[in-house]
Amino acid sequence: MFTGIIETLGEVTAIKNDHTNIHFTISSAISHELKIDQSVAHNGVCLTVVSLTDQSHTVTAIDETLNKTSLGNLKVGSRVNLERCMQMNARLDGHIVQGHVDQTAVCVKREELDGSWEYRFKYDSTSGNVTVEKGSACVNGISLTVVHSTADEFSVFIIPYTYEHTNLHEVHVGDTVNLEFDIIGKYVARLMNK
């Protein structure tokens, strides 16, 4: 379980295809603190550490993960939002995030405001996922508050700290991001459909 509060940015240093899997090697400030078999969110995708060096760690994305996320778009040099799983005795600063991406979305608006940024994302609503104004959504692993919400789009406002310390500053109109919808909202939506 995660909080959606990004710890650090990592950089993809190697990509290796293995049948339908892809092994990503990531260099980061926290790689030396990780251990084999540890869960780490990469752009909001919970992946298991499979190997380590002093400066980097390697994770594997299987076909199912690649089909549901934007990880297949990563290239050597791509920056990745990283978060280790939460500790049970810590504050929950963001919201409850599982690291299980529901689907992707496309950035349809990016506007610099006076001291902040507005991003609008469009997603396929046929799977039943929803957002609500002032609710939470996880974009590339970042816990964000929904400002405006429609049936298949939502917008968020980004403060300078989040803009500078995550890979959102590299997201432009037309780019694909990972979405994880609020777990409580997903359960309520499922119950309402019964």
C-alpha cells in the first residue's frame, strides 16, 4: 500500500525485453536502500525489485502490466516517480493507493497559471471508473485532488513543489499517464451498479 506522496525521481538506465516481459533498471537516490522482493511504486505501478546494485535496482513488468499502464512508453533516460510502500506507523499524507493502475489517460490540457499549473486528463469511462470534485485520483503515482470532474475527464491543479519534484513537469498535451482511481470510490461505484 502506498500514499501517493512521491519520494524521489529515478532515471531509467536500461531496458531489457524478455519474451513478453520488460526488465527496467532504474538509478535513484533510494536504490541502495531497497532489497530484493520489495514493492516499489514506479509511476504509480507497484513492481517488485528483482535485482540490485549500489546505484540502481531492476524491476520486471509483465504483459498484463504493460497493457494496462504507460510503462511500455519508457525509454532509457525517462524519469520515473518512485515511492516505497507505506509504513503502518506513519501518517497517511496522500490517500490510500494500492499501486494497481486501473487504466491510462491522455493529457488534454496543461496550462501554467500564476504560481501553479492546471492539468486535464481524458480517460475511457466505459470501464466504470469515476472521479468526483474534491476527491482523490492518482496520476503517475501522485496523490492529487480532483478540481473539476466530468464523465470521462478531470482536472487537477499542481503546486510548484509537486511540479518540480515529480515527473509531471515532463507531461505535455498528448502524453499518456497512469491512473489509479480512489479505492473507496471504486467500491461505492461497484455497489451502486449491483
